[in-house]
Amino acid sequence: MTRIRRALKAARTLVVWAAFGLALLSVLATASVLVWAKAGHHGAQVAIVESNSMRPVFAEGDLLAITPVDASRVHVGDVITVHESNDTLVTHRLVKVERHDGQALLTTRGDANRDADASPVTSDRLFGRMTGRVAGAAHPYAWLTSWQGRVLTVGPAVAVFLLIEISALWGRTDTERGPRGTAKSARIRRRPTAATAP
């Protein structure tokens, strides 16, 4: 019985460390991406690539750092992110800058596309400029930051912790019971102290 208890205790410890290790890995992975974007790229936003229109510069499944930038500081050849008319974010290369009624018009095109994007966008719809890329990191990052990912990574650690607490409580209850299931009460006899003469 002692060996079985030791084996169960070792298995429980292993499961605990595995669960907490998975949860810690999830937190560290998410934090590292945010630090990479915020600190390494001057407060950049993280963007997930959903198409191959910019191959070979980046492809579907890549993770991009998009740094906010003023329209006066972008130039032809930069890879920029703009809000399209339907408010979709598109990251393409800037191929032309024109001015109309005192406002800059930005024309973009994907490197893998033959033609430019349907219509230019005004400078106020500029979201930022691409300043970094991590190939293939989009899907793991998206999963880790989703509620499903959080449940499946942090959830086991919480469940194991609760099971350990319940198991420990149950074990303490069993050891405090007598042979017939009656609760034992600890009795303390205080020994009298002898007074000594000064």
C-alpha cells in the first residue's frame, strides 16, 4: 500500500508540473509576442496575415508588427497597412502617392498581384507601416489568445490545483477518524508546574 501511495503521489506531482508548465508556456509565448511588438517595434500592433497577396515578403499564417506612422513619413516602396472602404485592414506595398484637394491618396498593390488595388485610399485611412515579421507564428498566437486556447492551457492547471486541494482535504479527514469512523478529539493534559522558592 505504501508503494502504491508513493507512486500515486509521484504521478500527481508530475501531472501538476506538466499542467502548470503548459499554462506558463502559454502565458510566456503570448507575452513574448506582445513584448516583441511593443518594445522591439516602438508600440506596434500585432497583425495576422490571412492571404498570400504579398508573397514572398510574407505569407498566410505569418505574424506582422505594424507600427503607427504619419502619412508624411511613408514613401513609395514601403509596406503599409490601410483601412479599405469596408474597414478591412490590408497590408500591401505603397506604389504611388498622389494629392487631391490637399489630401494624399495612397495606391497600394500586393507583390504577388499583377494589378494595383481597386482604388486609392486617403491618408487618414493609413493604419501603419510593417516593421517586423515572424513566419508561421500567426496560428499558434491566434489559438493561444483565443478563449479555447486559454481554457485548454490554463484550465488544466486550475483543475489539477482544485483536485489536489480536495484530495488533501479528504486525506486529512480520513486520518483524523477513528477505527469505526468516529471523530477523534485530541486531549491535552497540562502538567502542573511546581513553584520554586526564590
